[in-house]
Amino acid sequence: MSLITRGIYVEVDTSDANFKSVPAYVMSLAGDSHNWELIVSIYNKKKDSFRAYARFPDWATITPQMANERGRHINWIGVEVK
């Protein structure tokens, strides 16, 4: 995960799914403990990746270290729409 101003992002590699076109992605942010209320968004959608952003609603500081210490990870699915 990388730090941005008052938020974090991660590039999610979806290449193992072998999509032929850019799918409709859905994602969630999960973790081992301490559920957070976060705003999460998907950007830069491609057939083999997307960028996931997360931040607190009140713009409080969040860092990659905080996310990693709490076991945060991305769950995602992608569906090619014909």
C-alpha cells in the first residue's frame, strides 16, 4: 500500500483472471481486527488491474503501516459485461 495525502492506495493485480476486456470490478477492504469506517474507491480500471483508494470520512491520518498492522487486505471480483 502507498500513502497519499490523508489516505492510502494499492495497485490490485487482476491479471490471473485473464479478462479480455475491462470488467466491472467490485471490492471491499477487510482486516483481522478493529473494523474501520472507510471510504473506498476504485480508479484506473484496466483489464489486468485497478487502483484501490481508502480514507477515513473525517480525513484522519491513515498510513500503509496502520493498514498492514491490522491485516487489511482487498477482496475483489470482476465480471465482464457483454
